[in-house]
Amino acid sequence: MSGLVEINFDGIVGPSHNYAGLSLGNIASASHKGDPSYPRKAALQGIAKMRANMELGLVQGFLLPLPRPNGEFLHALGADRETDRALVAAAWSASSMWTANAATVSPAPDTADGRCHLTPANLVTMPHRAQEWRDTRAQLAIAFADPRHFAIHDAILPSFGDEGAANHMRFCEGHGAPGVEVFVYGRQGGKFPARQHQQASHAVARLHGLDPAKCVFVEQNPEAIEAGAFHNDVVAVANERVLFTHARAFADREGAYGAIRAAFPALEVVEVETDQVTLDEAIRTYLFNAQLLSLPDGGMELVVPDECRESASVSVYLDRMARDNGPIGSVRYVDVRQSMANGGGPACLRLRVVADPATVDPRFLMDERNVERIEAVVAEMWPEQIDPADIGNEALAKQVVEAREGLLGVLSLDELG
């Protein structure tokens, strides 16, 4: 289909960004619980990453912070002055910044009706995230409003946990060509919850009208989940024909590769063995929570966090990979430390949507005018620092609300207020 390109929609880090340690199984989040956070710095780091992608000639979009603190969430819980601090913190959570969890996206070439389908993730495993999907859906319905090109679904019933694109991969000969969609699920019963349920993955595939012959369902390695890979995108990332993965990402490594290759024979696997980078080190540095981008010149670039450069084994591996003339030709390091401290790397911060940019509401597409306006609002209105004791503070709540309203105003998106 002509005009189709991959658009990365990054989440703008919200003004309530804080380290409450709400995410069980997310080791980085737990280890930074109670630390002061820096929302302004966090948002500017994310914007800088978006700018760098634009400079490569890539189409870049963004999604906005959700309303916080979420009074409706607290009201539904009958919250009062004695309410558990974790529930109050949940109402302040800026976790929607990780738009890899916003939805699962099936591009038009893959679907029976020839439209791009988006299903917001229900995120039911974690209370601070389960409150997001309705506001996320409202935003998606504006950004992708044209029913000729897009279909927006409700979230999967909360009986089955769905965590969105963080557990979904797509293989294709080009983003605008028909693809094979891979859904990665976990099994319950381990030390940490397996957030993506197999039935949720199957339900999304059916709702999107995917050809069963072009869908693959594989199990994530329970060992990876217990090591802190709470989503598949912490241990594997795909782009076009390439799967970049740790050797211990999947429960049945050869079975997973074989199932994908049976549906997509052109598969190229770039596998990192344990003796090259241990599973723990891969998760600590978020080597695989990277953006694997198709460049305008036909090459591929891997965008990884600065923490990868600071690891001896990871940096040695990446240097060698960039020299080896393989499918991944270059590596770029980015500073997203504020997001990383809460357990989200470059891949967590973006939702991949294959679409014609002309069919997307332009208010959600990044250009020089939008990026400058967003930076100005963030620099002026985002809190510089939030300490744990600040959560629930009325003055801070007022600042957070006004900051988001300021952003909506400059982007002419007041209907999301």
C-alpha cells in the first residue's frame, strides 16, 4: 500500500513522573522506589530522543500524558486520608509515558478489512496501569479518527491480562507489505506475574481480523520473567526481517524460531548468547529494550540506552555487531535515564504504527513547530523535582494539572482535558 510508513509514537513523560515502585517484577522500578524524580529532565530526555529520530528523516509522532492525579480512580476506591499510600501514588502515576503498553497495533496490510486496527491494553495486572486504557482509547480515537483507515477497539475483558505492543512483534519485507504477527505470552505461577495472557493475545488477533496462518503465539521464558523481563520487549525486539534477541528470551528457543520461520521464511535471527551477555546484564542495561529502526537509506539502526555503553560485555558486543556488516548496521546511544530508573528504555517509550501520515491527526505528529512548543511548556511548567513525600500534596497536584492543561492548549487538543 502506497504511503504506508512506520511512525513511532513516543509518550511525553508526564509532569507527575515519580518513583513509587509500584510495578512488581520490574527490578529497576523497585530498586529506585523512594528516590526523588525529575519530571522536567525526564520529559526533555524523551523529546531529545524524538528529535534525533526526526533528524534521521523518520516520521515521529507522540502521545500525551493522561490526566493525573486521577480523581476518578481515587473516588472509585472510596479513598480518604487513611488510604494506603501506594493507592494514592497509583493515582499520580505517569506510567502512560511507556506507550509500548498503550495498545497492540495491526497494520492495514495484515487485516481482513484493510484497516489498521488498534486495541488498547487493559494492563490489569498492575492497578496503577489498569486505570489507563479508557483515557488511552480516547486519545487514540482522536489521533486515528478516520474510520476508512483505522479501527479502534475497546480493551480485552479484564479476565485476561493484555500488555499491548510490548509483547507483540511483526515481521515483514517492508513496513508497508503484509506481515506476520508474533504474540508472546507468559504462564502464571512464577515469582513475578506473567502479565500477558495467552487468551488475551488470541483475542486481539481475532478482533484485528488477522489470518491465523500469519499469526504465531510463543511462550516467554519463565526464567526471563523471574529475572525481571516483565515484558518480552526487555529481551527481544523485531524489525522487518530481523529478530534481535537474547538466547534465553523464549521458553522453547528453537521452537519459537521454527514457528516464526514457518510463517515468515525470510527471518534473520541475531541472537546474543549467554556467554556474550548474561540474561541479568541484558535486563540491567535494557540492551533489547531498544528501538530497531529502518533508515531511509535502507539500513537498520539500533537505539539503546546509555547504560549499554557503560557495561563492558554489552558495549563489546555492540561494537562488534556494528563492525560485522550484519543486518543491524549502526548503534546509537541515548540518555533516557529518568525513564530507565523506573524500568522503561527506548522501546518502552514508543508505540509503532504503520500508517500513511496523511491519515493521522497532524496534532499528534512531531515537526519542528510542535517540538519547540512542547519543549517550551515542559521547561516552564513541568516540576523540576518530585520527592516521595510530595505525592498527594495539593500544591503539586495543582501544578501537575496546570502543566498538562498548558500542553493541551498549545497543541490545540483541549478536548482531552
